[in-house]
Amino acid sequence: MHVVAVLALDKVIPSDLTTPVDVFGGVRLPDGRRAYRVRVCGVAETVDAGAFTLRPPFDLSGLADADTIIVPGLSDLARPVPEEVLDALRQAADRGTRIASICVGAFVLAATGLLDGHRATTHWAAAAEFAAQHPAVEVDPDVLYVDNGQLLTSAGAAAGIDLCLHMIRRDHGSAVAADAARLSVVPLEREGGQAQFIVQDQPPTPRGSVLEPVTRWLQDNFAKDLTLEQIAAHAGMSTRTLNRRFREQTGTTPLQWLLRARIRQAQYLLESTAHPVDRIAGQVGFGSPTAFRDRFKRVVGTSPHSYRAAFHGSAVVR
């Protein structure tokens, strides 16, 4: 039977720990047999899980014969990972064991060096910190999970379920995975990625910079069909100087800044109004509803209709 070992360290995030225990523990094969044996492995006799204290039934030796190791996230990202844990994970990787992290568990997995040179993901709110701490890892903050074969990483919270179901499908096929999804009352596959859950901040401009009046004007006029030449004329600069100043002070171009502002406003309108999608496209400055849908899906990771279905509030402003 396939053995899944879930690592339990101090400050473990409870939902990251219980998700694989519940999902893998409930899987049944067509003949009714259990598909996985799940064990929780810790370093110490008791583990501080925040709201409760956990007593893992297994120590790190329980990782030795596991087929899959799950690394949950820790609530304290600055907490050093015990060297014996990192060694155990490296040894497991050398044996060919599949290792998957959930949410910010990617920080623990990356501390082993195993993710260096690989694409990986984590919770979108921690993605920038993850990239800063582990520059050798290619961080993709927009997806629900990344499968590199032996090493897998997932985004935050419910994305751990998506990753577990993906591994079940790899191991036993779509029919068994679909049964597991029904048991968890979730779809086997979700449309879009983590990008749809990212809060799009106001595009940044340093306060007091020469660009602040320009970006304020762009924010007030993003519904208009603005060209780079028009923006430069308003700013009193050449297009070349404007592009250089934007890259220096915002890290992007004027037109990309404007696009980000438009998508942010579109998300707000989809959440808070009942306006048709085609109307919203015009309200935020897209001349073509098709172009709006294509651009929205590219940036957010899902369609405007699906975004509205997921995030529309109960109180609708008409």
C-alpha cells in the first residue's frame, strides 16, 4: 500500500497538516480497499500547532519507507528548520521518494536546496518573500500547484486539496480521484489559478515623484483610449523619457501600469455590480469585449464570468 507521511513541525499550520490526512485517508479503490496508509511524523513527542498540541505517532524514521512525503506550512516563516529534518528530506529525495509541499511548506522544502533550478509555487501573499529567500527557485505565484515529477508544490489553503487530488489521479486514475473529490465536496479540477485570488494593489508610484501627477491623471482617465504619445504629452516628456522614468520608479511601462489599473477596476466592478461584462469592458477602457476577456484571463487566470461567480458579493450596487 502507498504510504503517505505528513511532516509535523512546531508551528505547523493545522489545515495544511489535516488536508492530506483527510484527503488521502479517505481514498478507496474500486474494490473498496484503502489506497493509502497515512502517517504523521514529527521531530519531538509533542508539536505546537497553535490552537492545539499534537502528538505525532511516528518520528522522522517514519519517512524512511514512505512513498510520498507531504510538507505542510509553518506559521512562522523565520523559524529555522531543524537540520535533521532537512537531512531526512534530502535522503528521501535521493531514494526517489515523492515530496510535496502545501502552502508555505515550500519554504521548508526549498531550505533543503531540492527546489533550486525548479519551478515552484506557494501562497501568493508569501511569493515575494519566497523568491527573495530562495533566488535559485523559479517562483510562479499564479498557479494552484506545480508538478515537477518527484517534487511538487501547492499554493495556499484549498490549493492543497487540488494538489492531493492531482497526486491521487497520477497514482490511480481519474475515476478514483473523482470519487475522492466528491468525498471532499470539491471539483476535481478548478478553473484558473491562484492569480484570481490575488488582491491587485493600486499600481505603485513613489509619493512625491515626478510621475505622481501622471499616474493620478491615468487613474482618473483609464476608461479613455489613451496612447503612449498622449500620456507623454500630458506629462510634458518625450515617450522615451516617460518610459525610462516609469521603469525606474514603478518597474513597468506606462501602458502596462494603465492596464493593471484597468484590470483592478474591472475586478472591483465584477465583485460589486451587476453590470454586464461587455459594459464593464467599456467602463475600464477596453474597446473590444473580446480583447477585455482575453486580457483579463491572461492577468487573473480565469474568465470575467467565472471571477464574478466566485467573488460577487451578496449586496449588489446597481
